[in-house]
Amino acid sequence: MEKSEAHFEPQKPRGAEARFPYDRAAVERFQLAFPRARWNDELRSWFVPGKTAARRIERWLAQETAARAAHDDSKGRDAFAFDPLSSHYLEVADDLRIRAPYSKTVLEELRAVPWASWDDELRVWRVPFRAYEELRRRWPSIERAAQRAEPEERKRRREAGK
């Protein structure tokens, strides 16, 4: 009788890895949502067993991101209420809206603000309150560039150059 050699390969466990910035409260919520999850020190990530783990993790991360955005918007609103920007270029609605004449500098500065986006319908830049601190940091440059791009100011500079 001939011995057959059995070939054994250890199976990789089914599951998915989850990585997110450390936040004690988020880790607690993650452990509540995924009680079988285990921390892997080598990979510095969480391993969640199961066939549907990747989908479940993706859903959980989306919920966390939405909750975090709401919290960050609230912090931004508080910062704005405490130390508001005052300018005729700035409108306050459910977000911050910037209506300024076209200027490459304004464009570059607003593109550098996280979550800032151009609203083609309203023809304004929309900045959520969660990006208020960054907008505040860039505001002096934005306002100077917008003032220089005003039609009257451009006309005055053009006539002064003649």
C-alpha cells in the first residue's frame, strides 16, 4: 500500500481588517458593534471575523464619519459664534458661503480649505462649519485678493498705470 502525501495549507481566516485613528470612544463603539473583533499588534489594525465583515466595517465607518462630521460642524459653529468673521463677502446659512469676485488667489486659498466646494447654481463657495478654523486662518489672504479683484479697484489700478 502506497502512502499518499497529504498536503496541508493553513487556511487564512475569513474576515476583514479595520483601521481608523485612535479615539477611545470610537474604540468602545467599535467593540460594541464587533464583539468578536481582535486587535493585531503586528498589523496595528482590528481583525473582524466573518464573510460579511468587510461590508459591516464599511457601514460602521460610514456611520462614524457622518457622526464625526456632525460633531465637527457643531464645534465649528461654536467657534464661529465665539469669534465670527465679518465681511460682505461672507454669508452665513446652514454653512458658510463666500461670494467674491474671481481671483486666482481666492480660488487657490478656497481650494486649500477642506470640504470647500463651488456651488454652480448659487455661484458661491460653500464651506461647512467643520472647516471654519482653516477658513479663518486663510481669510485675510482671501479678503485681500477679493478686494483687489473688485471691478472698481481693477479699474482704478488700470487708470493709475496709464
